[in-house]
Amino acid sequence: MLLSVSDLPAARFLAETIHSLIPVTVNGSSMGRFATVNDERIRKGECTDIYFKRTEEILEASGRNPRVEMEITAGTLPGEWAVFCGLDDVISLLEEKPISLMAMPEGSIFYPNEPVMRISGSYRDFARYETSILGFLCHASGIATASLAMKRAARGRSVYSFGSRRQHPAISAMVERSAWIGGVDGASNTCSPEGVPLAGTMPHAFVMCYSSPEDAFRAFDQHAPKDVPRVMLCDTYCDEKRESLTAATCCASAVRLDTPRSRRGDMRAILEEVRWELDSRGFSNVGIFLSGGITREDIGQYCDIVDAFGVGGAIANAPVIDFGMDIVEIDGEKCAKRGKRSGAKQVFIDRSGRRRTVLAETPAPAGVLPLLECYIHEGRVVSRPSIADARQRVLSQMKKMVKIPLSQKKT
């Protein structure tokens, strides 16, 4: 088929259609249009570090396939503790593989050097999956940990995850799931897992589409669904105080300040001024919602005057938990590389919250609870984590953390 110059739109459409049907090839492997690896390739172990593939091939050629116990631990954490998250993805990856898996329940608080997971099986049967296993756990646990840190700092104020735009859209569901487990009160991304409340206000672009902020606020109040809170963004053109007062007259339930750090000056003074003017004009029922580069330190400084926080990069781009996956037994014999402790282990916790890491073969002391539970037994999934249970576990532990100083939790 020949196309003339006059048919350029048709030619462009044909070219784009053909391009969309041709998979992108990198190093001989196909990937998605948006430079993502699909679920099937991950499940097959094709997303791995090259040395695992070579290790597998050499072990096979040598006729070696020892039975091993491998533990996942983190020697250092971003703070004193962290939240274990990502277990559900690991189970989906390893189900039907000839292995057994023990782990702390998703949403568990853990400390440095505590094993959060133990995998048992013949090494060649799961060696290539280490890359994905650690990727699932490191990233999700980092987000959940940051979320809990934000929620603790807020001292009862609401915290929302607004940061999925700071990550690749293909992982937005994971970002919001992890943040929800970590304790946030809602998330902004429409691909959040079912059950996560969606929260959002309006972008500056919306306000700029009208002749004035007042016109934008009135349009929002008139046309937004009735169950959507009337939170108006109040720093598009004028100072925060002036636009906040305008929003208050347009039925705002709260005013959102998203002032960039480069323009903030004394943020505390701005917040106090806005609060004063709203109160003095009879709008004490109008809350203040703060967003825009919010950190845990910001939340701690302003939670006495701010009613809710929208947190972006400090959650979505949180430091990953630096887990490692190491052999602790080979063919029933205890062994470990330098810097690691040999032998399969269990973590016990008593009613006061004190914890002990001991060899798994050690009988459980009276009145303690073992934290590592069985999730896969010889390839069969025996239990799956619930996102609701994981979140509740986090929130329950947060209350106990207030009562028991963290420095006294370990023995």
C-alpha cells in the first residue's frame, strides 16, 4: 500500500500502530512498551542478576544442588526499627516451587539482624529468584516503614500518600499498598488496591483554568460529587492567607497549602497567619491541609496547627530496607559467610514486647510467641497475608511503641 504526502496523518497512525505491536528488545529480551518487565518473566526467574544464572549453570554442570536454609535479614535500618512488607509478592513468586517458606507476618515491626524470612530447599531450585525476592521486600518495606514514621510523627493527624507520581506508574499499586499497610489514612492514585480510600484535592492547573481562584472554588463546590471534601488549593496566585479566606467563603471544608520550599520562607509563620485569619473571620471549622515536599520533621513541627498532611517523595522515595539473603545451613550443617550468624533461627516475643532471636531448634520459652510462621510448605501455599490484617498489625504495634521505649524492646 502506497501513501501520498496528503495521507500523512494516516501514515503516522499506521506507523504508530505497527510500533505498538512490536516489542522493545534489549540485550535480546523483550519488554513492555513502558520499559517494564512483565509478570510472567519475573515468575520464570528471568529478571535476575546474571551471576545467579551462571551459578545455576555451573552447579548443574558440577552435579551439585545442596539443600540449604537461607535467611533474609537487614544489618542496618534507616532508623531503630522497620516494617516488614512485600511478603504477598514473594509468596506469589515462589508458590508451586519445591521450597518451604517461613516469615514474620506482613506488617510486623522488626529490628536489625532479626530474620524476617527463611527459605528451605535445594539451592538450584530458587537461586535465581533472590533478585526479585529482595526487590519485593526492600522496596515495599522501605515505603511501609516511612509511612509508619510519618503517622507516628503526626500524633493523630491524618497523613495521605501523595507520592506515586514520584515512582514508575507500573508500581503505583505496590507503592500505595505499602503505604496503606504502613498506616497512612488514604492514597491519591486511582490504581490503589481495593479498600484503600482515595484522597485528593485539586491541582494548580485546575485553578488556573478559571479567571480567578474564586471562580475555580465555586465551580469545584458546585460540580464535585457531594461526598468529596471541599479542600481548596490556596496558593496559586496570591498569598496563602488571601486565597484561604476566599476559599472559606466558597464552602471550603479545608484549605490546602502546597507552597514550594523555595517560596515558603517561615512556614510556621504562614500557617499561624492563615489559622488566625480564618478563626478571626468565623471560619474556625475550616481545617488546614499541608503538602509540598513534606518530611517527617515538618509533620512533627506543624501537627499542632495542621489537620492533615499530603506526603509525596518522603514516602514513595523512602530509603529501601537493605535486606540480604544468606545461607545459614547446608545439608543440615550450620554455616554462614563472614559477618553472618549460622543456623536457622526463630524470633520470640513476650507479653511485655521483649524479643529474643534464638536457633529454631531451641524449645520456646513459656509465655512467648514465635514470630516466623509457615506460609509455603513444600511448594503448597498454606497461608496468605491480608492487607487489612497487615495494616491493623502495624497500627496495633504503633500504640504499643508509644508505651514501651524502643530502647527497652530488645534483650
